[in-house]
Amino acid sequence: MLVPQPRLLWLVGLLVCPALALAPTHEAAGTLALGIVGIVAVLAAFDAIRAWELLGRFSIALPTVLRLAKGRMGTVVLRLDPGGPGGLRVRLAPGFAPHLETTPTEMEVDLPGTTASLLDWPIVGPTRGRFVVASIHAETLSLFGLWARRRIVPVKCEVRVQPDLAGPMRRNAAFLVQGGAGARSQRQVGRGREFEKLRDYVAGDGFDEIHWRATAKRGRPVTKVFQIERTQEVYVIVDASRLSGRVLERDDDAPVADQRRAEPLLEQFIQSALLLGSVAEKQGDLFGLVTFADQPDGFVRAAAGRAHFSACRERLVELQVRGVSPDFEELASFLRVRLRRRALLLFLTSLDDPVAAEGFLRGVDLLRRQHLCAVVQPKPRETAPLFEDDRVATLDDAYGALAGHLQWQALRELQAILQRRGVVLVPAPVEGLAAALITRYLDVKRRQIL
């Protein structure tokens, strides 16, 4: 598209308009006016053709896939090719998705010579997800500055905004560093569950350790030797239902009214799951991932390695809250079919809804005999026993404290019910979800409960 510039308007206003106004007054003036109009028209047409040719050869290339951390400044590299000899001055305005922010929104660059130039454009992804950049708006001035040629240059770039783990990793650095200053080794509790070999009976061996078939065959007592199982399968099950769309206040941050901190619980679940994956890899275990809402919608089988961790993170890029109730029975049936080996199942969900808690009890009954299950649940800030603090100053504060006490009592009752089923429920504040999840995993690892 060609857009007339102020220089062309001034040229027409100062030359063409006066000449046309004087043309009817005299025959010579009419001839002069015709010549002036013709010269201006030819000049404008030539300038328009040159502008069309200049930007017609121009091309832009972007990386096929660009990965950003949520809320952190990144750069996208634009490869600008003038497509011909001579320099070119062009003004660019990327057509990024509404969920991507850029500063500045437009930029003017000079492209010297015929070689392509690289331009770093700052970009921020405030929202986790997968976005497509399909076009960039370009504009250049003509040779004489009478016209501006504007063009929408098609590009193809997929921007993947991944969870930002820098802050959570700093807060939980003690779990991610092994052998550092101040680190202590912990004794493994238990004899292990993985069979290693047979040996002759030694005084003090328990009767449950005797291999009776080998004893009968050899004619002397033979004992089974177990080794501590180093490689275990750990699955984090992330709830993406309506219960994960709530926003809870954090004890260490501004209140919910601060929109920069008002993130749904799902964001904390995702960060905690990825942190546990990093810790499990350092411990030598296999890490797996399951996401669900009213039905399971994502399953990554337990494995190890950087490529596997990247696959789990990519799976969580597009995970969004769905306005449906969680179906734990459907999830349990799904896991029973796909998990044959005994594994540690860590649920990241909210069971403060009575209907959801009842469904979870029915679902966990299908899993607890084969797998070891635990639940890490965010605890609302007001959930606390009555008279725990003296911050009650008004009648509204008293009613709020009473409501928090009822929630705390219901949580304790649910903990007791799950404990009788061999399932541990760990309530934790929003900012401590990752620490509670990792602590529970390391406790199971140390005690060899799995």
C-alpha cells in the first residue's frame, strides 16, 4: 500500500494548486500550469514505482520456534534482507500476539548493502502458552520522500512461553544442590526391597529373610539379601480443573489485589512439578507427569535426562484451567491401566471441596494397594485453629477466624480418613507448595517406603 507523505501534499499545495488557479486567466499561464502538473505527476509516479520496488524485494526471517520464560525479558532475532543493491531504511512493527509484549512497539533500522542484517527485538511473555507470530508490518520512504510504501511481510514463528523456574529454584536451592557447603548425608532407613542375591544363613537373620525353597534344595539355611532400590518411579499428578483456577493470598507477598501476584493455583502446581522433576533427576529416580481435569489429558511416562525434562516442560506450556470438576475415578482407572510397576504418586490438587474429596477417596481406593499415594494441597491463609493468634479486632475478624477454624477442622478430618487408607495429605501455604512436595518425596526416598 502506498501512502502519500506531507512532502507530496506540500508540493501539490505550493505548485499544482496555484498553477491550476492561474491557468484560466491567460493562455500562457494555462500552458505553464499544464507543464507543472505534468512534471509533478511524472515525479510522483516515478517515486511511487521506486518505493514499490524497494520494499517488494525486502524479506524478514524469524526462528521457527522461540522459547521464553514467563515474565522474563527475551529477544527474538529478525533476519532482515533488503533483497537488492543499495541501502534501505525501513520502519518495522511486529505483529506479535496480544499475549506478547514488546518495547518498543516499532523500530526504524538502516540496512546497508546487499547482505542480510540481524536485529534483536526485546519481547516479554507475561502469559504462559503457545503463540504464533504470522506477520510483521514494514514501511519505507520513497527516493524523494513523496510516498511511504507499507507492506505486511508474512513470517512463521511459534513462541512458547514456558514456566519461569528461576524464583522457585532460588527459594528451594537447598534441595537442588548436592555436596555443597553445609550439606549432610542422611542414613537410609530400612533394608531395601529389591532382591540382590542369596547367601548362607548368619546368626541374627530374621525368619522372614530365609529363602525356604533354596534352603530345602541345598540342605542348609539360605538367606535372601536385599539392596536399597535406587531407581524409583515418581509421578506428579497435576489437577487443572476449576479447583486450580482459584487465587489464594501468599504469606510472603502482596495481597490478591496486586494483579502481578494474582496467579491461579495451577501456576504454582506447574512450578512445583518441574522442581520435583529436577530433584528426582539428581536423586537418580525416574520422573513422570500426569495432567487431568474431568478426564486425563496428558501423560508422560517416567524417564530421566534433560530431553525428558524438556518434554515435560513442553507438555505444561499449554496447560490451562478448565471450568469442570475433577474426576478422580476416571483418573484412577487411567493410571491402573498404564502403570504396572509400583510408583510414588504425588497429587497436586485441592480437596477442600467436599464433593471433590469424596471422589478422591473413591479413586484412591483403586490405587493405594499397588502404588504409594500422597497429596500436597494448598492451604488457604485463613485456615487455622481458633485462637491461634490475637489478630481478631472486630466482629468480622471473629467470624473470619471461626470460618477458618471450621476449614481447619474439616482438613484434619480428611487427613485422618486418608491416613487410615495409607495416604498422606500435606497441607502447605501457596508459597511453600514446592518445598512440601519435595520434602515428602525425599522422606519416602530416605525411609524406603516405596
